[in-house]
Amino acid sequence: MQIIWKEKKFKDLSNIELYKILQLRSKIFVVEQNCIYNDLDNLDFEAYHIFCCLEKNIIGYSRIIDKKENIVIGRIIVEKKVRKKGIGGKLVKKSIRTAKRKIGKKSIIISAQKQWDSFYKKLNFKCTGKEYLEDGIPHQQMIYFE
């Protein structure tokens, strides 16, 4: 299984890469999780896009957004058929390394679906604040500690 990792700014994505990223996000968030929301939130234009490909298919994705006060890693997804193979952990670790290298020393936060708390805790994220609903799904803000 030869996985190819890529990191690109929006302007550097090919039309096909962008299409496949949006297709995967829609497949997982809208169809699989039955979460009807507007995924195109204008944040993609300034984000770093981290993704991995297997045989020309994008199987994992996240985006990194530089906010004034912190760095937000979001839209973290792995194609269902390749889950539980370590790709998600590698994706998050690569996203953290890219955020530090490209943006620098700021707090890194995520808005994690509650069902994935233990996964992120293994990657040194800790819960902050209260649990909340986002698009009908319980979420928890988490912060990364080295």
C-alpha cells in the first residue's frame, strides 16, 4: 500500500485534487454522518490542505487555518474503507508538524466529534471547555500539548 502525502495551499491544488477533496468531505460529513451543512465556508482559500492518496484516490484529509490567536486543524477525515490502519494518526501528526513549520508557535486546537475523544487524547490533545452540539453532533474543543 503506497500512500503519497501532500500539503498544498488552495491556489496550488489542481482542479482534480480540489474536486476529490470536496467529494470526500461531502461523502463523510454529509452522507455518512447525515450532517446537512454548507461545507464551503470560505476558509479553504487561506488554509493549508494536507491529504494522502492511494492509487489516485484521496483517502485522508485535513486543513490547517491560521487564526490570530491560534492554529485550527479541522475537517479531519479518513475514507471509511481504510480506517483503523494508522492513517488517521499519521494525518493528525503530519498536520501538527506542518502547522508548526508553516505557521509557527501558536496553540493548536481542534473541534473534535465527541466519539473521537480517545483517539485525539492518544495524540496529546486535551479537552477544553464544555461539550457542545455542532450540526446535531456532540463536539469538544481540544488543545494540543507537546
